[in-house]
Amino acid sequence: MTTAYFGFLSFILGASVGSFLNVVADRVPSGRSLISPGSYCESCNTTLGAADLVPVLSYLTLRGKCRHCGAKIPGRLAVVEGITGVLFLLALLQFGPTVEFPVFAAATALLVAITLIDLEHGLILDKMVFPTVALLLVLSPFWEYIGVDRTFFGTGGIIGSFANSVSAGAAYFSLLFIVIFLYPRGMDGGDVKLAGLLGLLIGFPAVFVAFWVTVVVGGVVAVFLLVGRRRGRKDEIPYGPYMAVGAYVAILVGSDIWNWYSEFALGFGGTS
């Protein structure tokens, strides 16, 4: 019963955060304020009331149309709210009602915002990346105090945690920097900076899982886009969303996947 209760609350929290992330995606790239004006219908400019802003439910009850002018409400709004709610729920099921949950729920919100902006505008904004990098550098020595086991070559504590995060950030940054140097049309500098951020967040060895998932998901989606002729071979495809998916998977189950792979590799290598 307790799990169901906290699960319901985490979904509601995530859906509410998703509603805010829609505003972030709409306003931040153009430099508009997140506070003023309040939410309004872009067709009739009517300020929306509380009944119009209930995540997911408002869209369903209004049948996807503005209460005041009948204009169509973008379906993306409800989809983002629902997906963010599910992602928060999954994070709660993984970490439980511990201090880890709000930390990685905040990371999830950042990944959703980055995905939205990159999909719609083809941008990974420095104004989002650099402050987060600074915050993660401050937090990196203290991961163990929120339950994250992060050591570096057997060294634990503040030094080991800091070294792990910084090294993972530098490794992911360097890896994508090499990729962009060899294949400059594949991604841009924003992706490289995002890689450094994600390495700081995820750490070793889960950062390897993040990169692997990114490559696999990105490759599969790219094939479908090319086969469906929705993209050409020379067209740029936003890479940030795939990196966000890889990071989220690594946050949830990166250590489990890495441990499974390590046991499999050792077992395979030990057979004769």
C-alpha cells in the first residue's frame, strides 16, 4: 500500500514537473521569462486557470482544445507530462523514498528538458549545461552521503567520489570530442559539452552503459528515419535525446548492467 501511495505521488509530481518543462522548452530557447506572463492560450491569449492546467487530465477533459476559443492544444504537452510522470515513477521504484530519488528525479527533469529543446530547436543550451556542470562539480565529492557508491581505483570517500565523477566526465567528453573531430556532421559542440555533464552525473562504470545505450538507440532510430525517408544521409539528426535516454538507463540500472556484463565477460573468458 505504501509503495502504491508513493508511486502515485511520484507520478503526479513528475507530471506536474513535465508541465513546467513544456514551458521551459517553449520559452528558454527564445530567452523569454519562465515566470511572466503566466500560462496562456497562444491562439486567443487568454490566461489559463487552474482547471486548464491539471497535468494530462486537463488535456483529456478538454479533448485537446482550448476551453475559451476551441483552438487545438498541442498533444506534445500531455505526452511530455505523462512521460515525465512515468519516468519519475520508475525512479521511485528503483531508489525508493530515499534522498537518491529527488536527486535523480531532478536529473531526469533536466534530461527531459534537454530532449525537448534539442528535438524542437536543434539546440543544447549553454545556459542549461554550464550551471549544471558547476553544480555537479560541487556535489561530486559527496555522492556517498546520498547513497551512491562511487569509488575510483579502490579509493572511496570524498576524494574517490570526486575523482570518479570528474574522470567519467572527462572521458565521455573526450570520446565525443574525438567523434565530432572525425565526423563533424554527426553532432556538434553542444553534444560534446552535454557528454561531460552526463559523465559527471553518472560516473564510472555506468557511463560506459550510457554510451552503449546511446549508440544503439541512436543507430536504430537513424536507420528507421533513413528507411522511412524522413531524413537523408546528409541531414543532421539531434543526438541529445539519445544521450538523454542512455543517461536515464544508466541512472536506473547502469550498475546492474555493468555487473552482468562483467560476470558474463569473465565467465566467457574463463571457459575452455
